[in-house]
Amino acid sequence: MKKYDVVALGELLIDFTENGKSNQGNPLFEANPGGAPCNVLAMLTKLGHKTAFIGKVGEDFLGDFLKETLDKSGVSTEGLISDADYFTTLAFVKLADNGERNFAFARKPGADIGLKAEEIRKDIICQSRILHVGSLSLTDEISRNAEFIALKAAKNNGTIISYDPNYRASLWDSQEEACKWMRSILEYADIVKVSEEEIELLTGYTDVRKAAESITEYGAKIVLITLGEKGSFVYLQDQQEAYVSGYSSKVVDTTGAGDSFMGGFLYKICESGKHIEEYSLQEMIECVRFGNAVASLCVEREGAIPAMPVMEEVIKRINS
């Protein structure tokens, strides 16, 4: 039996999210714990699964705050490193009226891209059923090498690899460089989740079916394309596909929406215990529907980790 259901590698940072104005009329920013891989783990842990994080924060009070947040959330921090040579990574998030986000990063460099290949806890990866990774670690050579070490360890161990690429233009030298490295992970991934806004960047296609099919040509067994309020599209390696409708939400903040969806989806994968290639299309639709419900609840609250719903809320939303 595996020690962990899911281990994630990548960025753990502070999301400074705009939250009102001061008496002087200046914008106020609230420090929310964030980072896509950790958001996914927080959701899984809230739903009852054992998770662990591999990454790096600064040896500072913000890094301490992030570690405490993961500890309180029940996410294992045995693979988390505090490094005095780096400052904890910061992201400032400005919300539009519709809840969509604009990012500004304080990361030149931040601790998350200081994770070295020799610091990767392969033992944790080999003790996990699923390894979940993103693409922000690919923006720097040091952390990029570390991510590939983790991917190779997972592949050699038969660990399921889940990949959710996120494109943040300000973190790359060019869009061409981003495309190159974001696509480089596809040959390792069993499950790929990508937003509708990013499929053209990742695949060259705007059509969801063509984009999903092109991703399976790299070897992915399951492709998930999130479509915002329209729900999600799922495509299997044997060319079965389905659109899965979403749930109505009163959107407050879209931060963590895709991550909460992925947490909900991976929860269902962990619960079934099936081999990744054994799912019928109907079973996969149920996994996606659960993820849609989770995301629809997350966007109704501010922040990412603090906004993750509990199981009772998810069940109520599905049955509503």
C-alpha cells in the first residue's frame, strides 16, 4: 500500500490578492497561500486523501506561514525545503469585476525555482500513487532539471503522472520558449489538464477535439480541457470523448478554480483504485462531473486554499 495517494511538485507562494482599499484610497492586498500544485493537494486532503508536497520556500516568515498552512491542511511537508539563500516567491493578483485575474510576480529569483535536482525526494514519489506537476518550474534551468528528475523517477516507478500546464507570460523570455518547455512534459504525462485559453499555446489548435487528440499522440491516456462556466471536455486515448456541463456559480474569485477541479478529479481517480487505462467513458464523465462541482464552489469564495469546499458541499452541489 502506498504511503501517499498524491504527491505534487512545484511552486508554493504567497498570492497577494486585492481586497478593498485603505482609508487613503490605496488598494489593499491580502496574503493568501497559493501555488497551483499545493492548491490541488489541499483539495485532495480536504476530501480525505493522503498527500505530500515537494518544493522550496525561503527561510523567512512568509515561508514559515506557507509551511504552517500546509501542515494545518494535512499536506505532508517532509519534501518541503526552507532555504536561506532565497526569498519566498510572491504573486500579486488583481481581480477584474468578473473574477478573472491579472498577475505580477516577485520572483527574480524566488525560492520555488531554486529547487535543485539533488533535493528531489524520490522516495516520496515512489511511495505515491500519483505525481502531479505544473509548468512554472520549467521557467528556470535549476528547477526545470529538478522537475525532470522527478518525472523520470515517477515513470520508472510506474507512478501515474498528472500534468496541468499554466502559462504566465511574464515568467518566460518568450512565448516560443514557453511552448517548447511546456510541451516537453507531455511525453511523460498520463493525465493532462489544460484550460481552453491555453490549448492553442500548448498544441497549436483552438478546436478542443483536435487539441486533445494531439496531446494523446504524445502518450497521454486522459485529456481534460476546462471550459469555465461551460464545464469541461474529456478525451480518452481510444478516441472516446464527451462534454460535461458545469454548475451555475456566483463568481467571486477564479483563483484556484482549475486546481480545485483537478483536486476533485484526482480524488475520484484515487477512490476507484483502477488502472489509468481501465476507465469507461461513463466512469470518466462522473470523475469530471465531480471536478466541475468542486470548482463551481471554489469560485464563490476568495483565495485558493481557503476557498476549497468540503465533501458535504460538493455532494449538495451535484444533487442540486
